[in-house]
Amino acid sequence: MNAPAPAAPAAPGPRTVPAARPVPAARAPRAARRPSLARRALTAAAALGALAACDRPARVELDPPSLRFHARGQSAPVRATVRDSGGRELPAAGCEWASSDPRVVEVRGKLRDATVTAVGPGAASVRCTAGRAGALAPVAVRIAARVAVDPPRLDLRLGDAPAPAALRVEVLDAEGRPVLDRPAATRCADEAVCRGDDRGQVWPVGPGETVATVEVDGARATLPVKVVDARSAEGRPRRVTRNPMLDVEKAFPPPPR
């Protein structure tokens, strides 16, 4: 009996290759992973600089924004408001005050408040400086130098009803330019003849002659005034010939004691 033939060797199957292990990423040096002390210092300095910039004056506002004077020695207050770049007010910030022309105006101030005083006619400006910020307030000084009155003479009639005579008053500065919107005060030397008011009017009071003076901011003009009595008999005061209080005492006798 024949022996069984040996089995043929099996064909080799697909070869299994083990999976490759992931290669870890290269680590940065320790000095590169953490910011250096110099970079931290720069960042902190930038943050502090930004905070400090917020507290620096960026804008100045003046109240009032402009001034006008009509006589030497007149003064007015000015207040400054200092703000940062965000518009917030900086109460502790002060100003350095200066006048562009001390011959026209002078300014004296401390911190945010100042007083501006007129010195002479002209135009100038007042400046408030806070750090790199500042503001200007223009100032005009127009001083009355001459007063012209029309008519140059008044002939008034005193009637039953009081009626004033209005004067046309023109005010001029030293250069001959008109100074507008200034009140004119009128006064009579003899107030038994006439009386003036603060509107450039003259009121007849009694017959006679006197001189009226019109004054505007220190400049004056005079004119003669004559008043005649044109009242009717009813309008004239009655002559007092006896003590009028006697009738009052009779009508209201004192209470008995």
C-alpha cells in the first residue's frame, strides 16, 4: 500500500505591515514658548501709556466763547473746561492764561477760572493752554469817544399831560465808527426845569432854562433846554393859601384821652 503524497505548501498570503507610530511635533524651545520679560515689560508699558493718554488734555472749551467791552476797566469772568480724548472732563487739569495784546485786554487766572479786563480799544484774544491742548476767546473793546445829539437844542412846552422829548443819540469810537446798542443817560442841571432818564429822553418839569447832559460809557454831550409853561388853568397847581392839614384834623379828630 502506497504512502500518501505530502501536501503542497500553502501559497503565502498578504504581508501585514505594522502601523507607523505618529512622530511627535517638534517642541519649541522653552524661551520661544513663553514671552520674554522684555516683551512683557513692553506690553505693560503700552497699556500704561494708553491709560495715561486718556487722562491727558485733548480739548479745551471756554465759557463764554467771546467777549465784548465798551469801556476801560470793564471785566468779565471766563471759565475753562478741559476734556480728554474721550470727551470726559478733567476737573484737576488747569490752564495757563495769556493775552495776545496786553494793550487791549489783560487776563488774570488760576487753574480753570480767569478774569478778563479791558485796557484800551482794539481787538485781541485770550488763550487758555492745558498741556498740548488750548482754546482762544476773541475779545473786542469798543470804547465810546464822542456823542452826537440831535436836535442840538430843546424848546419844550409843559402841558397838562407829561410828554418827553426823545433825543437822537449817535455814539462813535476813536476811529469814528458807530458804537451800537449802548444806553444813553440824560440828566438836567436844574431838575426844576427838566429831568432826564436812561433812554435818551428829556421831560419838562417847569418853566425856565437849563442844560441837559447826555452820557454814554463816559463820553458826554450837552445841549441847552428851555421850557415854557403851556398848561391850562385846570392843569396848573393851585396856590396853597392855608394849612391843608387843618381840614384833615377836623375830619379826623384825635381820640379822647
